[in-house]
Amino acid sequence: MLSRETFHYTGQSKKVVLPHSKSLVAAELRMTPENLSRIITRFRGEILEVNGSGIVILNYAQLISLCGHIRA
């Protein structure tokens, strides 16, 4: 679903443009739309910035380090 064309790199941040609605992305990730929203909200500000259908990863290293610790 997400391809290389979905990601845009600008310096340290990485922008992900969601090619579908958040509910379809959540389904692809095998989670409910509510859980996807909770995760986005949890990391908004310090790690993520949300702008419409785009998500900018502000702190990629911190996001990767947290991936093994997420409990949605």
C-alpha cells in the first residue's frame, strides 16, 4: 500500500503522504481507526506533525526506538 513515492525526505524530517483515508490505512495496519488516531495523537508535537493527509516525522530516530514499545 505505501510505496517509495509516498515518502518525501527533507533534511532530518520525513513526510509520509497517506494515499488513502486514515480508516483504510488503519485497516491495512490491522488496527481500528480509533487506535490509529490514538497513536497519532500520542506522538503529535514532539515526534509527528499532522497536516491533512500528510504526516511529517519530526524525530525519526525517536519514533523507531519507540516502535517496539507501542501498546495501542
